[in-house]
Amino acid sequence: MNKSFKLTNQDIAAILTRAKNYIKRHGWVQEDYGYKSSGPVCMIGACNAVTTKRKPGDDLSTDTSETKEIRQFLKKEFKINSVEGWNDDKVKSRKEVFDLIDRAVAKLTK
């Protein structure tokens, strides 16, 4: 029987922090996961990029098990139905993505 995958709060905080740093290095984008793992990414693309071994040009649209848990956490704690929809909302900015990550990390590490 498979043991179900479960991240700790510290794990989620660490992944979100790495995702934020990934966006700082590679850039942020809307309406695209970041299909070139060396270029700009959305919030979910960044989570996928930092939780797998990817090569430049790899598709970042397939969720890792870690990213699936992060989605659930954001949905529950911040009432976000679709992380992609939230990221892609035209009024959103990179700063707002970073603010959400910072708020999530603060909530996870308090």
C-alpha cells in the first residue's frame, strides 16, 4: 500500500521561498506556466520548477506532488479557488505574488 505524500508546514514554506527566489532569478509571467524552465514562470510553474529536476525547455505545467499540496494549502488558507486564475488576473503584479508567498510563509512558520 502506498504511503500518502504529506509535506510539513516547514516543507511548504521552504518550497514557496525557493519558488519566490526562482521567480526573482527567471522572471514572472501570466497565462503561461513557463514552458522553458530557464525563463519566466507563473507561481505554479515556479513551484514545479523547484520541486523537480528540470532541464531548460522542459514543460512546467505538470504538477509535482509537492505542488498539489501547495495548491491545497493556498486554496484552504487564502480562499483561492484557482492559483492559476489568481496569478493570471490582469490586476495582479509580481509584487502581489511575492506578498502572497510571504504571507503564506509567515502563516506556516509562526
